[in-house]
Amino acid sequence: MVGPMSDDERRSGYRRIGAGFVGIVGLSAGMTALSGGATLVQAGAVAVGGIAVGVLLLFYLISSM
């Protein structure tokens, strides 16, 4: 039988979910730029900006809990 999650396991899970959320936001921004006709350099810059926005969104979501 499996016992309850430890605090370390829970924190690790939250970190993985947060990293996945930030990655999806950044990847989405880059792919949207590419589909709009941007060059690879422009899409990369947009993806980095999307990652920054994802981090800000994550902090907002965490602070509103």
C-alpha cells in the first residue's frame, strides 16, 4: 500500500508542474511567431519573452492561492 506524499515529493511535483507551465507558455509563443512568418531568431526572441511572461504568470498564480 502506498502512503501519503511527503512534503519534499509535493514540492518537487509543484516545481515540475510550474516548469511545464512556463515551458508551454514559452513554446506556444515561439510557435505562434513561427506560424505568423517570423524568422527563427525572431521566434527565439519571442519564445524567451514568452518564458518570462510564463514565469510572471506562475508567480501571480502562486501568490493568489
